[in-house]
Amino acid sequence: MFSPHTGINQSRSANANSNQYRRFLGGIISTVVVASGLAGCGKSETAAPTIRPALAYKITPGGGTDIDVYSGDIRARYEVDHAFRVGGKIARRLVDAGAVVKRGQPLAELDPLDVKLAADAARSQVTAQQTEADFADAELKRYRDLFSKGFISQSALDQKINVANAARARLDAQKATANVSLNQAGYATLVAQTDGVVTQVAAEAGQVVAQGHTVLKVANQKELELAIAIPESRIGDFRGANLKRPIRVHLWSKPEVFYPGKVREVSGAADATTRTYAVRIAVNVGKENKDSVGLGMSAFAAFVGSEEPGSFAVPLSALYAKGNNIGVWQIGPDGKVTLKPVTVMQYRETNALVTSTPVKPGDTIVAAGVQKLRDGEVVKPLVDPQVKGDGKVAHYPDSIPTGPATPQLAGAAEPITR
């Protein structure tokens, strides 16, 4: 049986279903539109070029110069240990460490009482022996008169001659002994054997020292040297005519100034502990610079080699190896990198000596992270402010140089001839 209420209910249900369907369809369309928009944006961002930062290195002329650096300290060529030639108690020490002394200047004194008594006893022994010698000579003279008159035999005369000669010999020996005692009395005063500066004090007043015990050390500042240690593997470069490279000596306190040097002495045997050879380098500082170079200062010697024609140095981290080929990434004016082949002539501790036709001094290359680059990729050169000095991986055009000034030769330093 049909009911009007039933028809109305069915009509309302159909309308509700229709509305639900429209809402569902609209949601699907909105989702598709948003997804299409997002996909379009993602494609646009992927197409934009990526600029990655890169540490830059500008190849400098003369970078192929081979430089070996050895550190050491400044010393005097002549360092004299001063000691008393006799033992005793130190009465006075007349100079302190750092004092500038002249040759013959008194440095310290012993208690003179003991040596004075010894000298007086020696003089008394000489006087006694002189009396015995005079008596033997008088006896010999009387025996000669008796022999000439025939009262004694030749044997008796010869006996007196022997006694007189023995007395004279004992006198000479006693005089020599007395001279030693008198000299020892003078040894009670310790005097400087050379001009220089007192670098070490090893005894104080009131201390009893033995003969030869070092009391003071005096160094002559007129001839300065740099003491360095050379490993066993490089000692052959310092012997004979093998060492032909010029030497520049730099102070750590003033690395921008250098002084000419020359190898003066090479140890004949290696140190038993360090297994290194001691080498002394004579340093010519000039008269006007002698006050700026002090004993014990830290310094280093740079052995400068000849530059190979057409070669230059690059950091080891700048080399890119692919199979048997080696190259560097050259940065163009537009920031794009291009792989350029190089030939490695020598590997060193921090860089490599290379030759290349496409790359030349003045070009800029990538110094680190070369394995992540691709040909044609755009990079932004960066400067590392922490890297300083020659061969720095930090120099790029329009940047502030971070390394020290070019080393300058100290004025009025004359060539070393010894």
C-alpha cells in the first residue's frame, strides 16, 4: 500500500546521495589540481643550476721552487767553559749571567789562602836547595885545589863532582816546582779567555769546586750559527759538493727577514738517541743587525732549490685522479670548472710539482673536494683565512692576502766567505 510519506522519504534520500557524490568528485578534482601545481613547481626548482662553494688556489709564479725547511736555534760558534785550574772554595763571583765581558776580565776568585801557603812553602824549598847546591860547589872547588897539589886521588874528585851536579839538578827541579805553585796562586782568579757574553753560571760563592769544574760559560757573539738536525735520509745532500742551493736563515720572531747562511760543519756520526746528524750553518747578520739576533733564538733554515722550467706547485688535495690520468679543476671567469690534465714531476710533503700546457701560473684551480665536481659545474671560490704562508690555499683575486710579506734580505749582510 502506497504511502505519501514513503515517496517523500525516498526523494530526500536520493538528493542526499547526489550531494555526497558531488562533494566527493569535487575533492578528487581539487587534489589533482594541487598535485599538478606541486609537480610543476618541483620541475622548475630542479632546472635551476646549483652553485656549490669550493676552496680556491691561485697558482703563483715561482711555485715550482723546491724549499726544504729545518728548524733550530741560534748559537755562538765559540762557546768556552771557564773553570779554575786548581780546586778550592769560591770566595767571589764577579759577573752574572748575561754580562758582557772582555778578554782578561776577572770573572771569579777562589779563597787565596791555600794557594798562597803552597807558594810560600815552594819558595822556602828553593832557598834550602840553593844552600845545598852552593855548599856542593864550594866543596868541589876545594877538592880541585887539593887534586892539583896531589893530595887527593881522581876518584875522590869525581865523587865531589857528582855530588855538586846532583845538588844543582835538585835545585833546578825545586825551582820548577816552585814556579808551578806560584802559577797556581795566580790561578785563584778566573779570567775571561775571550770576548763575549756569559750564558751560564754553574757555581756560586761559598761553593767548593774541584779542578776543571765548569763555573761559567762565555759565548762569543761575533760569529753566530744556526744549529739544526738532519735526518739520515737527507745527510747525503749536505756532504761535499752536493749542497749547491742557497740558504736563507729566518728568525721565527721575524720571518719576513732573512740572512744569508752557509753550511760550515756536518757531524761525522749520527746522534745515538735521535739518529740525526748535527749541522752548523754560519749566519751573516751584519754589524747593524747583531743586536736583533740573540743567542738561543728559534730560527729555521730554508734551502732554496732551482726552479724547473715550466713547472709549478699545486696542493696535493687539488689533484684529481681518474684511471691513469691526473688533472686539476680549473675555475673559469664564469665560475664553471673544467678538468685540465697535468703531469706530476715530484710529490712533496704538502704539494706536488707539476707541468701542464692548459694550466699556467695565474690560473685559479679548486684546492679541495675535487672528487665531488663534474665538468661544467658552477662553483663559488672561497678563501680560507686560517691558511697562511707560501703555497697557501687561500688566495683568490679581489681577496685580502692572508700570508706574510715577501721575505726581505736583512740590510748590509755581507757574503760569507769562510
